[in-house]
Amino acid sequence: MKTYLLSLGAGLLVGVVYSLLNIRSPAPPVVALVGLLGILLGEQLVPVAKRLLEGHPFTIAVLREECTQHLFGRLPGRSGGDTV
């Protein structure tokens, strides 16, 4: 949770600096968020494709711990495991 709060704080600080300098964000917020989602999903294409080529079923290839852990980060209430 601390990481999320630090990220939010950094974003707010950058927003304030942009406002004080009277400049606009380089991309509309929705476009930027969709681009970030594309990056996160794109990072998972190669590992999923490798698992599919190894003969694993689609659901296993997609729902492996490495993919979900990396894509969503450590979810609240989850204990144990490696940290990212």
C-alpha cells in the first residue's frame, strides 16, 4: 500500500508542478492509462506464448503466478511469496 501512496503522491506533485508552470500533461489521462495497460499486457505476451508452445492449456498459461503477480503487483491481504 505504501508504494501506491508514494506513486499517487508523486503524480500529485507532478500535476502541481505542471499547473504552476502552466503546461499541459503530455498525453490526455485516459490515453496515458490505456498506453500503460498496453505495456503491462504486452510484457505478458511472450511468457504466455512460450507456455502455450510448451503445450500448457490456455488457462494455465495465462493464470500462472508470475503473470498475475507482475501484472497486478502484490494484492492487499496476500502473504508470502516473492516481492516484485
